[in-house]
Amino acid sequence: MRKVLITGIAGFVGSHLAERLATRFEVWGTRIDDNTANLSGIEGVNLSKCDLLDRNSVEEVIDRLKPDIVFHLAAQSIPAFSFSHPEETLKTNIFSTLNIFESVLKSVPEAVVLNIGSGDEYGDAASDILPVPEKAELKPLNPYAVSKVTQDLLAFQYWRSRGLKAVRARPFNHFGPRQSDCFVTSEFARQIAEIEAGIREEKALRVGNLRTAKDFLDVRDVVAAYELLVEKGSFGEAYNVCSGRATSIREIAETLISFSTESITIKEDPSRRRPTETAAIYGDAAKMKALGWAPKYTLRESLESILEYWRGAVRR
């Protein structure tokens, strides 16, 4: 049985990836603290404490485990947070990546590494070409996106100049159960669940910019793409993980509200807007489709599942 190492395994996407792989791989993951709530109920997962910003710590874990595959998911992943904490965002995302790459080359140079970038890397490129292909210029609009561009280019450089078997994923917006309410779909679902539970008196969904449109995917489709990329992706290549269509934030809000029996209005709150945002962005999924991948879950199915998750969460 092949061994995989998932950095950030206790996070939103990491826990879903672990759940997908646990029956077919020996699954290990790194953690920096004892918060493993997202892994509750997932069997067959092994954890190793590791500070990804400490080269010695990373080297020790990778040398001891000798994984066949490394999924590098750990990151400061909140774009809004990156505006107020740019240094922390850049340090966390870039130096953890360097430590992973160096440690893999030192101990397990034949291991495949999947680097997780972001559709946010394209930023202003969406004003030039839609759907956005992998060859589009990278024009990041926030510090988080800058950190992901750097990770992405490091993955290319380490493959090209040092032979690291790195594949580069560029996932667009994705959501599902266990996602933080720092992200728009989870935040909307939480607010609606709180209204239904009587926790929130005002029957209004407070939102930021409803006119932006983004490319959304179910997290289960995303982790399926990640598994496929380490099996069939070409080293050094970048792959958009996306639906190939844009959905407005208004449609997300209205669809979630339609699942509720409560009469909920929508109120725009300027304080919830980002300093910079693209009007619309969606990716070109042709390269992933050529590998045999396609999304299985509809937007409506995915939104229903996240609202059900938050209905349970607000009552706990």
C-alpha cells in the first residue's frame, strides 16, 4: 500500500482528501496543534506533529515516513485575512513550501508532490480572457494570491532545475462541509442556519458585493481532481481545477435562501467587501477534462449539503 502525506490534513480540504484516500492508501498528515475536529469519524488516518516553518521538523517527518506522494495543502488560505496580515501570509505559504520541496529532494526524491496554488493567481487576467487558461498571465490582486503565485513558480522551478516531481494545481473557489465561515458560501449558510435556529433575530442575510461572479466547485470534486493529478498529471505542468462557469454571489445567496422556510431578505454591507475584486472569473478546465476528470456534484446539491452542515453546527 502506497503512503501519502497530507500537509494541513486537519483543515477543510485536507480532511476531505484524507476521507477519500484512507481506504486505499496509508494516510499520514501533519498537524501543528491538537485541533483535529475535522478528522472526527475518519478512520485510517495517522498524524505526525510538524512545524512546516521549521526545516528540521519537516526533514525529520519526511525522512521518517518516506511518503510516495505528498499533497501540500497547508496554508494561510483566507484572501481577506492576507490584506491585514501580508507578512504572515507570505511567510507561512512560501517558506512551508520551500521546506517541503527541499526535504522531499533530500529524503525521497522519487516522491510525487502536488502543490496547491489557487485560481486567485490569475486576478486581473480575467479582464483579458475568459475562461482563464493556464497560460494566462498571473496578475494577483491580494497578498494571498501573491503567495500562491510564488508557490506555483517554485514548484515549476524545482521541477525544471532540480528534478522535483511536482504537479501544480490551481483550484478555483470550492466549498463544502467543514469549511470555515470566513468564506462566502459557509458564511451565508451559517447566517441562514442561525436565523432558522432563532439565534439571529434579524431575518436578513448580510452580504458584501453581490455582483461579483466566481467559479465554484464542490470540495469532493476538488479532492477527486487532486488524486487524479498525482496519478496522471505531468510534472511541472499547471492544471486549473474548476467548473468552467461563473456563478454570481447573488445566485449563491438566493439559492441558499430558497432552501429555508424562513422569509429572509438580503442586505448589502459595504464593510464586507474586499479592497480589490474581479467582476467575474471562471477557469478553463480543458486540461483536467483531458485527464478524465469532470465535476459530479451540481451547485444546488453542494449548497444543500453545506446548509445542512451548518444547521447541525449551530446547534452543537
